[in-house]
Amino acid sequence: MKTYKYMGFIGVAVAALFAGQAFALSCPTSPALGKATHGTHVCVAEEGWDGSSLQDALDSMTPNPGDIDVYNDQHSPSSYWRIGVSGGAVTRLVMEIADNAAFNSFGIFDPTNSENKLEIFGAGDNAGARTTLWDNGSGQFEVDGVTAQFGAGKLFGFYLDAGERGLFFSDPSLNWDEDAAGTYPNGMPHMVAFEGNGTYLKNDSLGIEGTFMANEFLLAWEDTPWANSDLDYNDFLVFIESVEPVPEPAIVGMFAFGVLLIGMGAGVRRRRSSWA
């Protein structure tokens, strides 16, 4: 009975962690430039090192400025994802700051082991690169003939490997940074997501043209740790379709169930030892 009570306390703690991430933000100025930031889930700067902004990048693909509002159209949750019924998610590399293109890589990771990853775009891939992420079932994913077996069924997260700058995840809790703890005590978001809202997207060089629909997302990344970050989130921009974020209660349930199974297994082993 004590084992089950202990597991219940862990489940409550996990739920509290996600609840804490849902509180409203008090946005700071960007650490590197001192520029104002705003956002409903992620604090995005009004401009970055080069004077450009994520809003500029999105406006370049829409008929009217603000058709996708960087601050008010942020999608949450965005930590973990799954592919829709088609089993395939087409991805396009929309934009990458040239200085980082030589070493940035992007892909998905296993929620049960963040070191288990599958690359979608590698270092040196240019804007316009396109590929398909396949869900082969039972936790196996495939990109360009390369497969990876994940331990969370259809569930995965996104990562951006920025080389010496760091490895960043769509799950903020994996990006804990003591310098950012005052603003993000549960981990710094390095990705902000925008879901299709019915506006028209057009970019001839990328082959994007049409209505930006539900289950289509733009994923915008900040590829620098907090202390040196301009928080512009336009360092790496990816378009992906046929995916959906997994609601936080489902994630909590999955991990709580996993912890429960581990605890039950430990209890069984202790009983067997006492019988021996």
C-alpha cells in the first residue's frame, strides 16, 4: 500500500510541474541587447542582433502584417507531438541564420530518453530543404531511410543541436538554465510554435503557397543560451504539416503510468525477496 501512496505523490508532483509552466509570464528585456520582449507563453524580443524580428519573418510570408501575431498566436502546449493518421509529416526548412547553418541540426527525440534522437535536417542544409518524417508504428520513426526506435509510442519531441552553443529541446524542462531561472524556473523555452489559423502563406523560393491550416505548424527557435541570447526566435524556422501537439494531461498520464509500473515492479521484486 505504501508503494501506491508513493506513486500517487509522484503523480501529483509531475502534474504540479506542468501546472507551474502554465502560469502567465512576466517578460524581461533580452539579456544580450536589452530589447523589450512580449508573449503569452514565450517571451520574444521585438528585434534581434541584426535588427530583424520573428514578426518580420512571418510577415514576409503573409498578405498582411500581423496575420500571424508573434505574441498572441503562440501555441501551447508544444513540448511533445505525434503524427496524424497519414503516418507522414512533411517538413520544410524555412529560414536559418547563415552564421549558424554550418553546424545547426534539427530532429526529433525520444521522450523517455532525450539522448535517443533522429535527425531531420543536418548541418549545412539550406532554406528550402524538404523531407518527410514517417511514423512506422510501435515507436519507430524514419527519415530518408534512417530509423530510430522510441520508447513512448507515437510521442516525440523536437530538438535543435546548435553545436558549441548547446542542445535545445521543445520541452522547456530539459533546457534548465540557472541564468534564466528567475524568468523560467521550470526551464527556458527555446522553441515557440504557431498553428495554422486560416491565413494565406506564400514563399516562392520554398515552394510554400496556400492556406495555413490546422495541424500545420511553424516552429521558431532560439539557438543561444539565455545569458548571450537576443531572444528573437528567428534563428531557425521550420514548417511542418500533419502533426498535432499532445495535451499536457495526456503527457502527465503517460509518465505517471510509467512511474507506477516501475514502482509496482519494484514492489513485486521486494515481495519475492521476502518470500525467498
